[in-house]
Amino acid sequence: MWIDRIIETLWQSERQDEHGRVYAVLDAARDEAVLPFLLSNEVRHECLYEGPLPREILAVAPYLVPLEREKPFTRELLKQAWGRSWGLFVTAFEDASTVRRHLRHFLKVKDEQGKRLYFRFYDPRVMRVFLPTCTPYELKALFGPLGSWSMEGPEGATLMRYEFQPTSKLTLQKLELTSRKR
């Protein structure tokens, strides 16, 4: 089944003795069903934005969600989100607060004129175009403590898993999901 293939790919690791942690970064602005889905499943999730926020902002914020390979929530998330651009996945051998702190660095960027803009890196439609354009220096900063960035390909037909190699090279593993049924 396509969900099993995604799970197997998300939890693969260069370190054979441990699989690291997998986190979803979900975009509540992409679909109004994202936040209710998180709340109704009573899973741990942390807003990437800092401080007390009005309900209107929380309803459209990005959320970091630690995933567990064998939990039913992980399968249900993939079933609900795949092909709908709800977010992406990162792996790390770090805890959620370290991953959250790292990802928060990319919420705002400066354009050529120095104007600060929100960067929706957690949208797979943005990240799968952006990552291949990065310099080795930018990739090193973007990956930081992360082992990989994974996201759905166009129309959910593939899983795209990016890793940054010590040789300063970005590698892409594409997993075809031809048997995926929505």
C-alpha cells in the first residue's frame, strides 16, 4: 500500500541502529481542516510562531507535529493530507524543541530590497521548487540539525526526499506512488 511505502521511506536513516525522529510541519492556512484534525486527534503539536497569538492567527499558522511510525495517527495523517499539500516532513536526531527552534529561523526572509517577508517553506509546492536552487551554504543552513526534508510531489504521485550530503551535494530520492488511491 502507498502509505506503507511512504512510512518506510520517512523512517529510513543512514544510521542503521536508530531511525531518528520524523516530524510533520503542517500548514493550517492551506486547509481549514488541518487544525481541527490535530485537535480532534489529541496529538502533540506546536505552533512555529512565538508568543500569545490571537485565534485568527492560530487558525492559519504552521505546526510542528512529532510523529511515531506505529501510531494510527501517522497513517491517518498521510491518508488525509497526501495530495492536498498540507505540509512536509523532516527527520532529525534532535528533540522537537530543537527542531522547532531551527525551523523558526526560516519563517521570515529578506528580499533583494531588504524587505522582510514570510517564507512558506512548509508548503511542499514552495519547498520542492526552492530546495534545488539553494547554494551549498544555503543548504547547510537550511538542513542544520535535519537529516532530510520530504514532501509530496506534484499531484501527490511521488514522495520526494531530499538529503544534504557531507560533500555539499543535495540528493533527491523519488518514490513513485502509482497505486495511491484517494
